[in-house]
Amino acid sequence: MKNKTLLFFLLFTTALFAQKKVNEDIPSEKLKVNRQITVVTPASYDSPANKNKKYPLLVLLDGDYLVDPFSGMLSYTEYWNDLPEVIIVGINQNRNNERKTDCHVEKETGLPDEFSEKFFDFIVTEMMPYVEKKYRISPFKIIAGHDLTAGYINFFLYKENPLFNAYIALSPELPKEMEEDLAGRLADIKTPIYYYLATADGDVAKMQKKIKTLDENIKKAPSPTLKYYFDDIKNASHYSLVPFAIPEAMYHIFSIYQPITSTEYQEKIVTLKSGYVDYLTKKYDVIQKDLGVKIPVRLNDFRAIEAAILKNGAYEELKLLSDVASKNYPKTTFAEYYTGLYYEKMGENKKAVNAYMKGYGYSEVGEYTKDMMLEKADNLK
């Protein structure tokens, strides 16, 4: 499992890659106190080249102990561009045992009491506007919590227009009837929602029973807009499940972001009869639309689509691939490489040579060097 491999890196990656971590106090009229948050910005945040770049937001309740494992895991995956860079905001709740009062619910109703309603309002009307004004936040927002706070984050889903797009519930302590009510609410939401739910074989028995009932109820009422993942982690306790669950949760939420894998290529791409380039463009459209992340198409993803086109003899799509390359890497060797390859496969060698030679005059991209373009042209003469 990828999470077992990544667990090792949580011990040192925060120091290895240059994230920036600061503590800030937010004056709260709702709570009548200052509340401390921890903000972690990704390595590229202060780069002049990224001054207009916006980042998905990850809000962590129990920020006192969840910030470090989340930031360590994300620092490692961001380094390899396996997951997108995100801004982390942890709400610290350990001073004066704030988590219990912040997230307290009435036993009789299963709903927040007067103070926890104010804490909810603090997040919505004070903390979020503060963070969005100060930091470059994209529209995609995630919230996570553990046990008591994991149950509490579900109240955001009860609103008509949920504030967050994705929810990570790590062994949630579910209030009265939430295992029934939440399943129905998730089925009713019409906008895309990502939901990750985790327990473990060594979890607290009372909590585990309700969590598994919630899982069963969610699966009974599937929704086309719900992207749901249930994780029953083996050989873990209520506390040790957290570092195992974090990678699984983030990979679930950002699954569309990941580069094309060999499994995706074999099962979803090469088996297509046509529309290989369309598959590629739709993948990156979803990344931008659903996740709020705009990135150029990766070279490896181009190569995967190229391989599928060549394997299936759909050479006419190479011209379409050239158009996509031109939009993502304008005035480079890359687009002309695909134009040349298109003409080469169509038997129009003179036009292919012209395309390769034209690319020789542009900037290089990765392995698509000027020497490569010249060699391609010389081989056809």
C-alpha cells in the first residue's frame, strides 16, 4: 500500500522540502477570544513565478497534532508532483481543552450546542474570510478531523450549499443518528463532494460500529456526485490509523490530479477505440474545474496518449495532440514533434521533415531537443 511506504517519509519531509509554517491569532467576535491557527504554505508559494497562482485549501481541526503528519505527507508528494500543492490551515484546539467545547453536541438532539454553533460561525464568517483575503486560495476546499472533530465536520454538509468540497473523517465520533442522517444528506447533494471515511480493526468498538453503519447507509444510497471511499485499516488503533489514513485520503481526493499510471493506461486509455486526445484534455479540464488547479499537461501524460495512438494506429489523432502541445508548450520543439510524427505516419515525409526542421528553431522541452528534431528530419531524407 502506498500509505505504508509514505509513512516513513512523514518523519522527515517537512524539514526536507521548504514549506513555510507560521502561527497566527484571529480575533473572534463570535467566540470573544483570539483563536490561533497554524498556516503552512507550500514550497512554491513565495516564488515570483507563482505570484498569481492559487492553491487548494486544507482546513484541519485538531491542528495541534494533525498539521505535522498532513504537511509532511503533502511535502513529499508535492515534491514529486504526485499530488498538488495545497495551503494548510490548522485550527489549534488544545489550549484549555478547546476541542471539547468547540465541537460539543447535545446528546438528546445530536446537534451542536450554543457554543459549538458559534465555533461553526467562527470558521464560516471569520476564519475563512481571513484566510481567503490573506492567502491565494483556489475554490477547492477540504476539511479534516479526528474522532470528535471528525464527527463535527459533517455539520458543514447539512447546509444547503456546503462550504467545503471534500471531507476527511478519521475515526469520527458520530453524534446521535448521524449515521442515518448524513447518508441521506450525501445522497441529496447535487454538487461534486469527496468523502473519505476511516476506521481500523483496533478502533474504539462503540465508534467503529456506528462508522460501519454509516458506511453501509452511504452505499445503499449511491449518488453520481459523491466520490466516496471507506477505509477499514488493518493492524491499527484509534490513534495509529491517522498516519495510515492520510495518504489514502489525499490520494482519493486528488485521484484525477495524478499522472497517468500504467493501470490507467492499460484499463482506460489503450482500450479506447478512439478519443485518446479527448481523454487527455478532459482529464486536465476536470483538474482545473473540480480541483481549482491549473497545470500544463505533463510530458509523461503526452507520451502515454502518444503510445495509445500508435498502438491502435489512430495516426490522425497525432495532429490533435500537436494542437494540445502547442497550447501547453507554445513555440517549443514539442508541438512540432507531434506535427512531424503525424505527417511521418501518414506517409508525407517532406512535410514531416519541414515540421521537424521548424521545431529545430524553437526552445527545447525535456527530451525533445533540437538534436532529436534534426535526427528525426535526417532519418526521413
